[in-house]
Amino acid sequence: MKRFFITGIDTGIGKTIVSAIVTEKLQADYWKPIQSGDLDNSDTLTIKQLVANPVTVFHPEAYRLTQPFSPHKSAAIDGIQIDPDTIRLPQTTNSLVVEGAGGLMVPLNEKTLIIDLIKKLELEVILVAKNYLGSINHTLLSLEMLRLKHIPLAGIVFNGPNDSSSENYILNYSKAPLLGRVPNLETLSHRVITDAGKYISLS
């Protein structure tokens, strides 16, 4: 049984796509603890549309925030405060994929960040990276924070167009494991997500 927390080096770099691929590949359960905004088109609903196997269970979010901002800001607008002690892993005997909100240093409240939640949940991290100007810096900083917090890293998944110069530098400098490279998927469907499992290696 495998349990992963999928996070990214920034927002909008493909965490949900990678979460769908890993969920389908493992036929794992899926859980998004905190959904911030777009409740009618949430990440959980997106994953449901992309995953085809009959095994996966989609566990309800711990917090459903109405505004598309950082969780601490969205929660404040909604008149609540996120309490990490209330966020507990769903009970399951299946493998589990947990998708974060934004990157590691995204605040949940005045004192708690996403990385603190990962530490509390005691999960192994899959870090999703994407190549853009600044991504080397963002990736290496994310890896360093995981090391400082003694959070286990399963490895990196590069999502989108390939840049061998950036990717090789990150891997050579950090010595982080490479789990795979997912090319730009122009269309998304059950078949595409299932087929994309070949791009990610999970031993």
C-alpha cells in the first residue's frame, strides 16, 4: 500500500493531472484536504472525470472554501479558520493519493503552511515541477525545504514541455530521484490518463 502527498513548485503546474495519473496507475483512493475556490469544478470532481477504474474512492474535502485564493485568505473571507488538527487521513485499506493546494509554503492559517500539514500526515512527497524561467530556483528551494523538515521524497515528476538543461541541472544538483516526465497532454480523458501511467515509475 502506497501513500503519497502530491505537491508542486508553484500553482498551475499540473498537480491535478499528475494526481489523476498516479491515482489511476495505482487504482488508489484520492483525497484533496483543502479545496480553495471553484467548488463546482473542484479538483476532486476533475479527478473523478479522469479516473476510470472501479476501485478508487474519492474522499470528501476537510475544507471547502468558496474563494479562489490562498487557503488562509479564503478561509478568512468565509469566516472560518483552518485547524490542521481536524485534518486527518481518511480511513482506507487502499493506496492513497493526497493532493495539496499550491506549493509547500502556502499558508493555511497564521502559523501553519502546507509543508507543516505534510509533516503532520507523515506522507511521502511527489514533487511536480514544470519548466519555466525560475523553475530551477523554485524546484531546488522546494527540495531544500523538504530536507530541512525531514519529509521523505519519493521523487520529482516533470510535467509539460521538456527542457533537458533545466531538468538535468535540478537532478544532478539535488540528487533527487526522477519518477518521470509527463509530456504536454493536449486533451484529457480516461484513456489519455490511463496511457500516461507509462510516463511515471513508482517502485
